[in-house]
Amino acid sequence: MKKNISEKTLQDLEFATVLEQVSEFCISELGRNAVSNIAPYGDTEELFFELQLVNEYLASFQNENRIPNHGFDNITESIKRLNIENSYLEPEAFLKIASVTETVNEQKKFLKKFKEYYPSLFNLSEEIEFTTFVSDAIGKIITSYGEIADNASPTLKQIRKDINSVRGKISGSFSKALGSSLANGYLDDIKETIIDNQRVLAVLAMHRRKVKGSLLGSSKSGNIVYIAPQATLSFSRELQNLLYEEKQEVIKILRALAEEIRPFTPLLEEYISFLIHLDLVAAKAKYAQAINGLLPKITKEKKIYFRDAYHPILWRKNNEQGIDTISQTLALNEKQQIIVISGPNAGGKSITLKTIGLLQVMLQSGILIPVHERSETTLFSTILTDIGDNQSIENQLSTYSYRLKNMRYFLRKCNDRTLFLIDEFGTGSDPELGGALAEIFLEEFYKQKSFGIITTHYANLKVLANELENVTNANMQFNERTLEPMYKLFIGQAGSSFTFEVAQKNGIPYSLINRAKKRVESEKVRLDKTISKLQKERNRLQKTSDTLEKQKSKEQEHLESLQEKELKIREKLEGFQELYDNNQRMLSLGRRLNELLNKYFQTNNKKELSTNFFKWVAAEKTKYTKRNPPKKKTKTEKVKEKEIAEKQKEAIKKVEQEVLQKVVKVREEKKQEAKKIAKAKAEYIFKTGDRVRLVDGNAVGTIDKIEKKNAFINYGLFTTKTSIEKLELVQRAK
């Protein structure tokens, strides 16, 4: 299917508005940007795959296996920076990259688990590689709080240890200076404060020369001066040097991390593309849920059958305002190739035209549409539209000139895989001359076997539609009493424009309308009057038909209800009969048993009782066998049973052999694993601080000290001494 749907067609059908509504459901900015680029697919396989993706995602709303959250951060700029040699990223950027990889991996694992539910989504996820290398590499260096871990490098660990040591010295020296100054009465009531991220003494101005240190500022009133004690200054300088060294070491670590994951930038780009596509699919599915959209049957047969179709933009707008939207049902096929819709202005002709065109474009762009589930359609290589007044001031073209250029384009592009939609066909020129030219155009479209819908007020086009075999007239229904449009399409008959009736409804004086009628050719008035009468008659017949249909439906429901009641009564009667028969049988058996017992009580003859009882049981068994004769198996059935039994035995043997092989394999793997663990344990050198337990014990303790081959284990309440050979590592010392 070669795509040949122009931007003008998309503009005429307000496709951009649909895309705006779809973008509202995206969870990322990249997804919203991608929605604006949605266009009809040129490749049929790609289109079917996209529709299946959206349909599967929509189905996920109805079952318990909901697709996990796939929100993600925009890491495109970070990927660009990573591609630059010797560059590095901030820790937050690395964490976003790790989050993206984890999100993709989670989706892949989920879709693999539920690939039977979501086969297309699974196939989409299988196109990208599963790896935890990137997230693991980042996780080793950067904590979940966005800080560089102490053990990211031995140098960083030592620097931070030194920093903590110096800070402790600063705190100790400051506390000493604070106590001394406080004892001498040199400090204000606030005692201390913070300036430039360091603690300073709040010294009364009169005592400023008595406190040794560096003056860093004063209060607004000048009564207090802020002095950093001399004892802390040298430590502060040392701290600043260490902080600088820490910063340089962090940059070095981040550069090394960037170098480590730089080869994975193409994969990260694939991850982002996958998540954008998933966001796009999810937005389409959520939009479909909002408009009651579904995937109709797409057939190779050339036909359109949209049942109970809604214009999605109009439906959402009316829904917000609490207004009911009337659905349309329309069919185009080999026997109904072109439909000519006529009727009064503001009767819904244009919206019907746009509904069919927009739904077809949406479907061919991978978006589900609001139609009945039994709707079906084919795919068109070309969709042509001429809707609205296209007068061009820029190009100095009148409406009619523009339309003639458009018709020339139509005639060049039309073929048997074309859907054309023309609003107000033939207007813009002299009615007779323009109508004659419109007839010729319509005949050409008909010869090309193109499918199409046109709206018109021209009587000659209505007549031509009646004459051509596979062209059908249709009209938008109009209530002749209230002079209100009914917005319902009726196929099979041309419609009156109700020109004078609509004018009367809009307040035009009746005298002026009569004068206008006299100026119109009598034949034209008669034709329009005849069409109007036919339409009124059809409306009355339609109402009668609807009433009869309702009565028939009620009668059918009543009949079904009676049949259901009759079936229930019959089932109850059969149950009662069966119960009665069982009770009679039990009474008969009870009487016979009672007779045997009475005879035994009189004669006290056990042998006679036993003989009579078994005779009676044998007789009852014979009766039962006659009522329920056992089914005799034919030789063929016996042979088949024997064959099935043998096959089952062979299958069981085969499974047993496979299981035994697997058990042997698993045992061997466990032995190898046990050897590896034993070797690792034997090679491990225990250190102070390791958490351990005895090989044959459960209690866990900490190694306080090690002397030769013995270790002292602290269990909290007590300490014990044991051989290192008897110990098992639980957790290494931090």
C-alpha cells in the first residue's frame, strides 16, 4: 500500500485536532512531540503491527495483568554528552540513565512473562537487548540519593576519612575556644553563628582584641563581631584542600564511569526510541478508551461498512456539554460505489462526510476508531478531499478556480483504490454550467471505479445518481413539522433542500417567500415539492416501521419469556417424576426387606434368610442390568484402547528418562557449585569486623580479633573463642 494522502486532506479532515487530543494522554514530552509526527502508514505490515500494539494495550485495561509503568526521563542530551570523548555527567544524569535501563528491562521481563497476552508488544520488546550492565555500573558508583559512594575508589574513601577527621578536630578546637571565651565573658548571648559555612564566635565588640582569630564580619548595629578562632583556621584550610581533592577525585570517578558506559550509547538511544513508541501506543489506547474506539475488521475486499460511527472530535465536544451525538451508519461497496448526499443546509451532510474520511485516516494512521464492533473496511492508497471554501487570496484564485484545479488533481490521482470526499460538489459557478461540468466529473470518478461520497444541492446530480447503476442517492432527514434537522442519514432517496421552509423558520416574511417562489421555474418547484412530499411520506413510513419493529421486539421478548417459563416447569416436573419413581422403588425394596426379616424372626433360620436375601439381590441385579445394559466394545475400540495405553506407557517412560537425566545434571551442577563455594570459603581470609557463624550453628556474631588460627566472636551478650576452620562467612566487614 503506497501512501498518497496529502497534507491538505489531513487539514480538511481536522486530523491535527485528533492528534492534539491523543497527545493529552502521553506521559512524556518526547511522546507528545512524537504524536505530532503521526501520519498515515505507507506500509501495510507496519500499520497492522501498530494497530495490534494499540489493541493489545487497550485490552490490558480490562484484565488483571496491567502493563507496568513506563514513565521515563529525557536523557537525549545526556547521551549526546556521553558521545563526547573525555566528558562526564552529573550524578543525577547518570541516575536517570540507570532508571531508563531499569524501566526497559522491567518491560522486557513483564512482556516475556505474558507474551501470550501481548504477542505484538513482546515482539516489539524483543527488538532491543536486555542488559543490566549500565544500571549495575552506575549503582556501584552512585547511591540512590545521587551521591558518589565512599567505596567508589580507595582514594575517595581515604579523602573522606581524612575530611571527617579534620571536621572532628575543627569541632573540638572550636568547642575549646567557645568554652574559654564564654568563661571570660567575651561572648554575646547568641554565643555563636555560621558565616561562609563555618562556625564563628559572636564576640562583643568591646572584647574583639582579646579573642585571637580572623574577623569575618559584624552585626548591623556593630555591637557584635564574628571571629573564627585561631585554633580552627589551620584546620579549616586543611579541610578546604581536602574538599578540593574530593571534588577532583569525584570528577575523575565520573569520567571513568562515562568511559565505561560510552559503548552503550547506541543501545540507550534504542531504549529511548522503544519507550517513546510505548508511550505513543499507550496514548492511542487511552484515547481509544476515551472515545469508545476499537479495531474493526480490515478486509482485502474493497468495501467500507461503518456501523454506528461517531465523529470523535464532535463526540468529545458534545460529551463535555452534555449533548447527545447521533451516530451514522454508511456502506460503500462494489454495488454502492458512490453516495450522493443531499438535503437542507445545517442538516449534517458535511459532518457525515468528514466522519467517514477522518475515521479512515485515523485507522490508516494506527489509531482505533469509534464504530460498532461489526464494522469493517479496506485500506485505500489515496484519500482525496475537497471540503469547505478554499478561496485563495494569496494566489488570487476564486473558489471556483481553486475547485477546478482540485478536480484536475482528483482526475489525475483517482483509481480503483481511491476514496474521494467532496463537499458542495459543483458550486462556485453558474448552477447550470457548473452542474453540467460536475456531472462529467462524477461520471469520470465512476468509470475509474473510485469510492466516494459527495454532498450537493444540484438536482441534475441527484438525477444522474439515480441513473448510474452503482451510484446511490441519500439524504439527511428533516422534520417537516418542526423544521429541525434530524442529523440521520437515509440511503436510497435524494433529499429536498427545504429552501423556502428553512427561510420561513428563520423569520423571512411569507410574502417575500411567495414572491421568490413565483420567480423560480415551475418545473424546479414541482420537482422540489415532489421530493419534499416523498421525504415526508418516507418519514411517516419510517415511524410506522419503527413502531412495528418495537412491537415485534416486545412480542418476541414475551414469547421467549413464556418459553423459558415452560422449560423451567418441564424441568421441575421431570425432577418430581424422578423423585417419585425413586421413592416408590425404595418403598418396594423396604417392604421386601421387611418380609425377609419378619420370616427370620419367626423361624430363626439364618441359612434360609441368607439364601432368600442373595436370591433377591441377584434378581434385582438382573433387573438393573436389563435397564442399563453395559456397552459392548468392538474389536476396533479394544485395539485403539490398547494402542493408547501403550503410547501412554511409552510417553511416561520417555518423561521419566528425561527427568532422570535432568536430575543427574542438576545434581552434578550442585556438586560443582558446592565445590566452588567450599573453595571460596577455604581461600577466604577472615578479617576483624566480619559477621560469621559456626558451621553447625545458627547464631551470628562479629569477629573482634584474630590470633593465629583462632578468632574471638562477639555475640553481643558474650564472647567466645573458636577455630577459624569452623567459621562460615555471613557478611564481610564494611
